[in-house]
Amino acid sequence: MTELVHVQEHQGRGGTRIGQLTLNSERSLNALSLPMVERLYQQLLAWRTRDDIQCVLLDGAGDKAFCAGGDIRAMYDACIAHPGERVEEVEQFFTAEYRLDHLIHVYPKPIVLWGSGIVMGGGLGLMAGASHRVVTETSRIAMPEITIGLFPDVGGTWFLNRMPGQCGRFLGLTGYQMNGADARYVGLADYGVASERRGQLLSDLCELDWPGPGAHQAVDRLLKGYQGEDLPQLPDSVLRANQTGIDALMAGDEVAEVVTRLSQLDSDQKWLSRAAATLAVGSPITMHLLWHQLQQGQSLSLEQVFEKELVMAVRCAELGDFVEGVRALLIDKDRQPKWRFASVSEVPSAHIDAMVTPPWREHPLQNWNKE
């Protein structure tokens, strides 16, 4: 049976070792299943306390994708079996996924994430928290949840609020696919490296003279050395070049105002017209949830972010557009979702209030200090 996560330990200098975790579901573009999430979490915990493990390399099988997101088809099947109810499988998956994402954010050892190819949804959740995030000329990075009636989760409340200008609004509402330079500009990646360096990276990590407390700095020097030669191969950042225009498009206090402005846009720029087209067919509930994230999440701690997002994720399956969005995109593939509400202006505030109200007395993610 094929390992869903390929776990390897590579010999380094002086008895040190480099851990490597490879998402190993190439056919599904390395989409995350619950067993994959649990395996990653347990292995990272085991390596965290081992003195010989100096660094972790996290990558995906094949060249097409690091990770295209979560295994939403499995969650769809569970939701169909329990319509209009809280679904245990959905709660289990998101609880485990967010706990893993949080662990990566606070991990004491360097985690080098190879973000080449497709990095979307749950894949971006893994990437966002890693200490050393590498993108290449093939990177395609997005949070496309608006197309399936979810919301930019896996810490999106945290990282979207920390982007320049109104980029967080724009990315969340449109599912715009960033290139590597875009990801570096908005703070989701650190190094631009040529994809052909993948094999060399592991070899060079094994050859580092690991300095103990200076491990993060040693990895940083290595990757900056690559970047000095490779950065010209990466495309320019569209977001950086168009920041002023994005800020103007996204300006306003009400989500309906911004959605209307973008839907009426007539642009000959393909990247912008594509973004507007995605928003036009997106879930109105998702639009409101994103607005809630960006307005109410600015002062939350990282732990509070994941706690809040778990509430919203569980409610999306119960009260939101998640099931219909997945049906239209992945099951029937008609791309004609029938959302609960026809437009962003028709979504009652009471419905959004219900979707951000915890369904539990005791939150599943409250015991962070036990990690």
C-alpha cells in the first residue's frame, strides 16, 4: 500500500539528520486527507524533541503540485449522508488540519516548504506557517474557497489581515491565482528559487554545518544564495504593480459595495477580468464570511484565529453553501451552483451571526498548551 505521506530521514554532518515529509498522492495533486494530516502532525511532534533532527523539508510528490487543498470530496460525501446537520467527519478533518497548521506556525526547528506548482487552500495553510517558504517559476498559489462556498480558512484570518493594502480582500473575494513573486509580495513566501534546484536543496541541507541555535539562519543563508542567482527567472508580481488600483477597487465599508463595483468592472487586463468573473459566480455567504474575518479578526491571536475558523468551517457544512459548491464544481461539474441566497445583498445578517456562533460548549481546539 502506498504511503500517503512519505517519511524519510537523511544523514547530515556530525550525526545530524534532516527530516523529509513528502505528500504522496500525486494523482489528487497531493490533496490532504485526514490520515495524511494526522501522519504529518504526529511525525512533526516526534521530530520536534529529537536532538539529531535539525530541519524538516516539506514537499509534494511530482512536479505539478505541492498541495491542491483538502480532500473536499470525502467531506461532501459525509455531508450528503447528514443533510442540514453538524457532520462529525467535517469537524474531525478541520480540527486536525488546523491543529497541524498551528503546529507548523510555532515549530521550533526550521521547516523548509517547497511550494512549487499548485499551492491552494489547505496547501497554503501548510505553507503560511513554515519558517522558510520557497516558491518557483511554476508556483500557482490561491485561496479559491469562494467557488465552493467555504471561506479562506487554514489561518486566512491571520495572513490576509497582514497583507499590504487591500490585497487580503482582493485575494479572498476573487480566488486570484498568485505567482511566486505575488506570494513573496504579500508575505506568504520568502524565497524565489528555480524549480530545478529541488534535488540540490536536499543535498545542500545535508551538507550544512549545523550550528544548533543558529539553524534558522543557516537555512536562510543557503536559500538566499540560490535566490541571488534564480530570482530573475521568476515572473514579476502583478499585485505589486497594481496595488493602487486594487486598493481603489476594494475600498469601502460594506461588502456589497465592493462586490458591486468589481462586478461592474470592464477591464482588458486578463488577470483582473478573470478575478471579477470568479467573484460573479461565487458564494454570497462566503463574501460575508470573508468580510467578517477581515473586520473581526484583526486583533485575534493565532490560536483564536483557528478557533474561530473551526466554528465557521463546521457551520459552512451545516448552514452554508459548501455542499452545493462542491457539487457544482467537482461532483456534477456543471459549474452552475444554486446558492442559498441569490446575491450578496440578500444574505441576512442573522444568517451570518448563526454561522459564527460556536455549536459546542467546549471548543475542540481549546487545549493548545498540550501540544
